[in-house]
Amino acid sequence: MIVKVGTCGFPISRKKYFSEFKVVELNNTFYNIPDGGWLKKIRKEAPRDFEFTFKAFQGITHDTNSPTWKRSKIDYRKLKGKVGYLRPTKEVFEFWDKMMEIARILESKIIVIQLPNSFRDDEENLRNSYEFFSSIGKEGIKIAIELRGWEKKNIEKLCREFNLIEIVDLVVDRPIFYSEIGYYRLHGRYEGNKIIYGYKYSDEDMRVLIKKLLEIKNMESYVMFNNSYMYEDSKRFLEILKCQPIS
């Protein structure tokens, strides 16, 4: 089993990060679509064996009423009712094509699709999901999807139908659908539907994480920290793995 450890975004300088980690999940791709020149620059800066995953643009996943759009550089008001929620529209498919361009430049193996809490598994969203995944090109790219508040049967059915990687926070949950590749995003502590990003993972949390990784036995597992202490926690987890290697 291969375990890849990194963070969601760069918590330190890129130069230092590239020297300490082997993978990062880019999150700026969610708020805006980066310039191709910048993408080529960071790909060139990174070692050849360094891996980039990235979060799909919010135009694919989030309706324009989401506050995240306020950080976008485009006039999203014109897109009302046309984007987000995996709507099978011209605009959403055009955004997906741009994600494929990013993947080609970065030589990425995985694109992360994170849906908001408001994207529940009702009839319309299920229909949109199936039409979206039936229509997009992947070119060998794996899609890791984070669905919140869905029934287990609907998560399993969608992931099985389109060979998606189900994202969970493995410290507090387990994937419903098994995949050879596991993708785990660790956000912090949970209080109902609220996430406390300021949580620092304990050594016991780390042991629970390792135990679950050993039980699930993915061929490859991505463990991506997304809490406020992502840098410190990911470094500590790497040290623990050195003392307790997973094979």
C-alpha cells in the first residue's frame, strides 16, 4: 500500500513544500481558473515525481448563491441558474473542459469535486449528476468526489456507476464504496454539520487513521490535511508513518 500525505493548498512556501512533501491539492482552482502560465511555472518548479491534485472550479459544483463566488473574478451574476450542482449545461461543460486543460498541464491523476451541503440527493440533483458524469471526458483522470448528507445507497450507486473515488474524512468516517485508490480529506473536528477547522489532530487520531488505512487496504491512499494545523499535522503524520510503516 502506498500512502501519500499532503495538504489542501500551500501552508508554507512552495519551495519548502516541494522539499518536504510529494503531493499537494491545489484549492485556488476552486475560486478561479488559474492562468496557464502560472500552472506551467509551478509544474516546472516542482520535482518531476511531485504530484498535483486539484479542486474543480466552483462553476461546476456551487450555485451562484454560494458565498464562495464573492472570491471569483468573473461576473457570476450572469450565470444564475446555469452553473453549479453538476448541472448539464453548456457553461458547466465548458468549465469542465478547462479542468481537463489544468490536469494536462499539471500532469494530474486526480481531480477533486467537492459538492456543498446544499447539494442533497433529491431527484433533480441525482438526474444532473448522472447526466454530468455520463457526458464529460476524463482522458484517464480519476475523479474523487465529496458528497455531504447523501444516503449511503445513492453514494454507492453513483460511485460504482462512474468509477468515482468517494472522499471521506477517514478519522471520523469510512468510505461506502471501495476503490483501489482512497482519497481522504481531513478537515478537523465535527459538531453536527459544523466543521471546526481550528482542531489539531491528536496522536490517538493518527493511530485511528492508520488502523483504518490498514483495514481498508487501498492500493494507493491520499491523506490530505485541510485543517488550520494542516502543515504541523501532516508533518507529524509522516513521522508516525516512518515509525509505523504501512505495507
